[in-house]
Amino acid sequence: MNMMKKAGVDVVNFGCRLNAYESEVMREHAQGAGLSNTIIVNTCAVTKEAERQGQQAIRKLKRDNPTATIIATGCGAQLDPAKYAGMPEVARVIGNEHKMKRESFLPENATPVLVSDIMEVRETAEHLIEGFDGRTRAFVQVQQGCDHRCTFCIIPFARGNNRSVPMGRITEEVRALVAKGFKEVVITGVDITGYGSDLPGQPTLGQMLRRLLAAVPELPRLRLSSIDPAELDDDLLSVIGDNPRVMPHIHISVQAGDDMILKRMKRRHNRADIIAFVEKIRSCRPDAVFGADIIAGFPTETDEMFANSLALIDDCGLTHMHVFPYSIRQGTPAAKMPQVNGAVIKARAAQLREKGKAAMAAYLKSRVGSTARVLMEGNFIEGRGTGHCEHYVPVNVADAAHGELMDVRIVSATDTHLVGERISA
């Protein structure tokens, strides 16, 4: 959960990096509409646990702020507006299409429920946001929605089908953010490798990124959010390999490491494709590090199938792990499949997380004695602060300023972060 507060409007954000971008848009809309003493909760629906956490937060926020007006929005509210409208703490429910429009927050439009059919939306609302309070990196949405129908995923029904932002608009937004002092931009969306399929000429993600980097040479760092391994083409591979401003931290939408489970998930890649994806990127960016989303306990997953997912961490050298215990989402095909026992799911998720932690600890230890370029972000205590290096690893550095991009020598490592010293000019 992340909260942003300004001018009487709090935004409590759950879920993905795209939600972080949208939360900033909503905060600006709410302020522009003159709202005050208002809390907007941007819910997530990727798992049942994510929904539960959002609803629990709403109840606590109201207890702690009894006079505040609470607006529920996001994927959870889009999928089940009646549930959120029925919560006594919630004054308004705004769906995913309407939350991106300024008029939705105007007092004269304050209907209890403002939710429409997301599958009917054909365009992505475009925004030039002023910045991200307290942050040194900015998130830029390049597309919205997803055209694929993985059997476990409810998100397309909360986000709609793929809609891409025109390249010129993306360039305009990034240029404005860099002018305000942001040194890193994160490219976000629901399925960023699906970018451009709905635009004239069907530009690919790689083509858009190349044009963006050329058009905004003053942008020091560009980072990608999750990539679908089935959609790595020559354009994207060459951008990652040829541009040092593209950060060498690649997060893969893996989901499983067993071919049968991947087939039942209706993914478009198999185990060999994942390994080949990693090898292709390492061939052009030898220093690249990889993260992955993996679901533990997908329906029908046997011990042998799970072992294939667990082994993928070593086989691909994965370090940045996002592990999700499988969660039934009503309305998805996977909900009708034979389910794995809940205790088994929990144990498998714990195994994946422990192996991921060990892989990260080993990687951090290997970095001692090397150099890194760190973007300082905050948590300044007794003269030391924390930032992230190119490989999206936390680095603790002394005598650094918020927003500074600095070269450091790594002098030590813990299991969770690095410790660096400034390299004198």
C-alpha cells in the first residue's frame, strides 16, 4: 500500500506500477475539482488477498479519518462495484474508465456509482501529469488493457482490451517530466509488449522506445516494467542491447516453469522459450538481471510440475522474484479446474520465495567491489540514504542528496541491499 497526500486529497494505492501512475492522475483531477478531506483508494484485483487488503484498508482509513470522504476505484471496484458501494465507509465508486477523467471528480457529478463496461472502451485517456510527489522516478503509461485471456487472470475484464498511447504523446510527457527534474522514467501498462497493435502502422514497443530515446536525449534512465517472453522481437532486443540508458533489469511475466501448467494457463510460451529469452538478452547485455512473476499452486500442479518452476530460478539466474499463491478468480477458466490444497499452495509459495531470497543474497554478495550508478530516493537517516542502481537493487550511500544520480563503489552487502561509497570526481 502506498499513500500520496497533497492539498486535502490522499491517494492510497494498491497493486501495480500502472496503478501508481493512475493514482497521480487521480490526485491531480481531485485537486482540480476542488475536493478536500478526500481519500481515494485505488484497489487491486490480481488476487483475492489483494482485494481483501484493499477492503480492510478502506475500513481502517474510515476509522482513522471519520469525517473524510472515501472514493473506491481501481480494478477491484471495476469488477464488483456493488460490493464496494455496499461498504458503509465508501461514499463513491468510480470505475477504471471514469477515474482517468477530470469530470468524474467534479462535485456536480458525484453519483454513488460511476462504472461502465470497460470492454467497450476503445481509446486510452491521455494525460500530462505534473510529477510524482516525493519521487525521483516517474511512471509513464504507454498502453492500457490486454488482448490475451490467460485462464487464471481476471484483469482484462477490469482493464479492457489493448489501447495504446500515440508515440508523440509519450514523448511529450517524458520530455515534460525530465524538464521537471526526473532522472528515471518507468514504462508501464498492463501488457506493454502489446504496444502499438491498435495504432496506425502498428509500431512495436521497441520502435517506440527507440524513437523516445532519440527524441529525449536528456533522459538519463529508462526502465521497463514486466515483459511477456512471447513478444520479444528484434526491435525490442536491439533497443535493450544498444542503449545503455535502458536499465539492465528485465522483469519477465513467466507465471510457471512447467510446460503443462503453462499450457493450462493458456500462456503463449513454454519453458524453453523463457530460457531462450534470458539467453538472448544476456547475449547483448551481459550484465542484465532478471525478475519474474511466478504463481504457486496453479490448479492441477503436481510436485514434479512445481519442481520445474522452482528449478527455473537457477536455470535462468532469476534474482528479483514476485511470487503469488494461486487465488481463485470467479469467472476465469482456472476456477473450474481441479484445485491444489491451500496448505500445499502456501508451502510452495514459501519455497519459491526462500529460493528467490537466496538468489538475491548471492547476487548482492557478488557485487561487492564493483561500481554502480545510483539514483538516490530517500530514507535519509544520520546522513545515509537509499537509492536504486541500474539493476534495481537498493543501495545505501552516505552524504547523498534526494534525486542525485551518483557513481558509487560497492563496499559491502547484506541479504537485502548493498552499501556504497561515493566515487570522487
